[in-house]
Amino acid sequence: MERDQAKPLAPISDLPSSDGGEAALHLKLVRRKKFVKCFGFVAALAIILAVVIIILIFTVFRVKDPIINMNGVAVTRLELINGTTPKPGSNISVTVDVSVKNPNVASFKYRNTTTTLYYYGKVVGDARGPPGRAKARRTVRMNITIDIIVDRVLASPNLVTDVRSGTLTMVSYSRVGGRINILNIIKRHVTVKMNCSMTVNIFSQAIQQQKCKQQVDV
């Protein structure tokens, strides 16, 4: 009994303590809260970026259709007999002033442009324009010269009536195909078509009236 009572007590540092466990648990909770906050911040940032990108796609980066305008048509060569009838075997040269407007934030690269002239449903002339590029929110203008085959015009039974009225009624069809590329992310192939009906004064060789209609295929 005396020997047992004489045994020294264990050092205080060797006694089990709950303070160390509580500190470890507290540190674990702090780290977890920091992780949750960090994850929440990253998730919120990702959502904001996604919303901004969607807004840009539907506003600034929204692909808009290019616009073709026929600014004017000039008859540069027309040989007449007695000042009224086109000379057989000759050609009528017509210069068409065409512009391509690009309303997008990226350039519009287009291929060869084609323009065809019709006289009462019959093809009487056509021409091709060179390929090019319309810069962002810019307009490119080009002059296309078309040689009209007079013999095809003379073969039309409507020519006599037109000559008596002093005017020639024709229809032009222009086609421009190309591609719009925005940051190599949004790519769109478009083909712009335009039909114009025009009335040419035989004596003044000027365009009296013109109506155009545009169509875009994607």
C-alpha cells in the first residue's frame, strides 16, 4: 500500500487534453469555410462571364446580314439607228455601281460577285466582279461593267413597244456570297441576292426608275 502511494504522479503534459482536438476541429472548419468561399467566388465569376458572353453574342457579336445597294446604273455605250433603235451586231455597255455594306464587328470576305441582266425574261448580258473584303462596319463600292448583247434585245417582240415609249425595261440579278468570321468562334456563310427592275431612257441613256429587293440565304 505504501509503495503504491509513493508512486509519483504522471506529468501534466502526458495527461489527455481536449484543447488540442478542439483546435484541430476549429482549424478544419476554418479551412472548409475558406474553400467554400473560394469555390463560390469562382462559380460566381464563371456565371458572370457566361452571362457576359451570352449578352455579347446576342448584341455586339450578333451576326447581321450584309446589305447590297445598287447606287446607280450608267449606259456608257449605246449605238442607235436614227436615234431610236439599237444598231444590230453592236453591244450596249452598262456600268453598275454596287456597294456592299457590312454592319458586323468582323470583316465580311466575299467571293466573285455576279450580275445578270434580263430583258423580258431573256438573258442579254452578265458580268463578274472580283472577290474582296468588307471591313467591320464599312462599305465597299465597286463598278461592274456589263456588255449587253444587242441582237438578243432586237429579237424580243417587246422592243418595238419600248422604242415607241422611248424606254427599255430591264431586270438585274446580283449575287454575292461570302463568310463572316468573329474571333474564329462565330462563323457564318451568307449569300446576298438582289433583284432590281430598271427603266432606261433610250435618248438620254440614263436610268429613269429603279426598284430593288434583297434576299439573304444562310
